[in-house]
Amino acid sequence: MLKAVDGVDLQLKKGKTLGIVGESGSGKSVTTKAILQIVETPGQVEGEIKFRRRKNGEIVDIGKLHPKGKEVRDIRGGEISMIFQEPMKAFSPIHTVGNQLIEAILLHGTNDEKEARKIAIDTLRKVGMSNPEQRIDQYPHELSGGMRQRAMIAMALCCHPSILIADEPTTALDVTVQAQVLDLINQLKENSGSAVIFITHDLGVIAEMADDVAVMYLGKVVEYTDVDTLFFGARHPYTQGLLQSIPSIALKNQRLESIEGTVPTPINLPKGCGFYSRCKKAMDGRCNVDDIPLVKVKEGHYVRCILAE
């Protein structure tokens, strides 16, 4: 059995942003898909995904609910929403943006179609969409990349979710539009009190958006801490390598630092630490023998490395 993610343990606080950072294939998106029970077949989810329902305060284990059951469908989109990485693929190309927003609102909110259309237009306006009365009747391909992303954010927000999952929401957008989208998510979080899970490979975005950060590598969380500690007191060699590879205008005429080697294939996982073959601090006979546990180094700071013990 291939494990896309293994032993991921995260905590999301109300009104806060949890950043999940790591390179492609580290398990970031699969982790959040598991929360929504949308892992593609034949994938299976094991473990606990505890969530406090908004309507009655009941704590449910989403992982134990049927992916197509009514309770999961009520939670998905209604209480936990997702901004997908590629809106062009997430939206149906044969339905207008408005029809898709209205369908979500009718499913999780009002039963009145006119009221649902009004809510959809108001939500498009809130996310900064110009001429929302006109845009609502356009198809996804008729919108620019930035407009499609705003429409995707509107789709995620139209039912006022308790948790917003943003999966690389600024990918393929130009720098100006990226900044606008990040500001928009921050404003909406502050206004609604929603919690946010923000997935990215960009540490600069993490610095701007996150309160707490989980660094993932080869399907496991290798470091978990608050954002200030991550940037000024990272303990895992992989996290340190990521930070050292950030470009800086102060380092003129110098080569960028890089992490040597390539990520091992999850089909044939190495023994011990998954980062062993690329780590400059690796110790033969210690790092490549047994699984490395996530160790608490101080309150709120956990590291998966024998050097942190």
C-alpha cells in the first residue's frame, strides 16, 4: 500500500491561518482533500478528522462519515469550503459562473432562487469582481485568470464557511493579482472570523498569511510551529534548507542555496528519515534505521529529527 500522507496531526484554531508548506508531491493537497472526503478512488482515508459543527456545536469525525453521505455533503461547501488551485478545471465549462454559485447557495442556504442570485451577486462584489451583475452570467472561459480566481473565492465564501481551504490560490497569476488575492483572503478572514488552511510552496506567502505553519516532506509533517519561530528558529534541516534558498536582494552576485538530490519515490520509501539522503547533517546508523517521531522541542514547536531530541 502506498501512503501519500502518513501520521499527519494538525490543529486549526478559529480565526487563525494554518499554512501548509512543502514542495510538489509532499502531501499538502491530499491532506486537505482528506478533510473534505474528496480523495480520488482508490484512495482511502484512515484516522480522525474532528470538526465542530456550526449548527449544533457537535464534534463529528469526518473521517468516519461516508464520502457521499448527507452529513458530509452538508459540511462540504457549507461549513468547510475550498479554493482550488486551478479554477478553470474546478468550474464547469458548460455552466455560467452564476449558475454554479447559485446552485451552491440553494444547496446550503436559501431555497429562493431570486434570493440566491442576489447573494451570488453580492458575494462577487465583495471579492472585488467588477460589474458583478454582468459577470454572473458569463462562462468561466470568458473571465481573465484573476477574475476566475475571484469567482472561485466567491464560490467558497457564498455559504459563509467556518473553515476556508486555499490550495495554492495564486498559482499562475501575475504578481499584482497575487497580492490582490492574498489581501482579499486576509480581509475576508478578519471580517468573517473563519479559520483558513493555506497551502503553498512559497515561504514568502507563508510569512504574510500564516499564524502557524506545518512543513511537509514526503507525506509527513517534519516541523510544526508558529510563523515567527519558523523563520527565526527552524530546527529541521529541510526547513532550514528551504529558508536558505529564498532569494534576497542583499545577496548580489551569489548563487542561490539549493537542497541537493531529489525527493525519494513514495513507492519505495527509505527507512528512517525520508530526508536522510539529502540531509547534510545525516548520521548513518541513526537517521536511516527507525521511523523518526515528531518531537516537542518547546510549547507549540514540534520537529521530526533526532537532532531535536
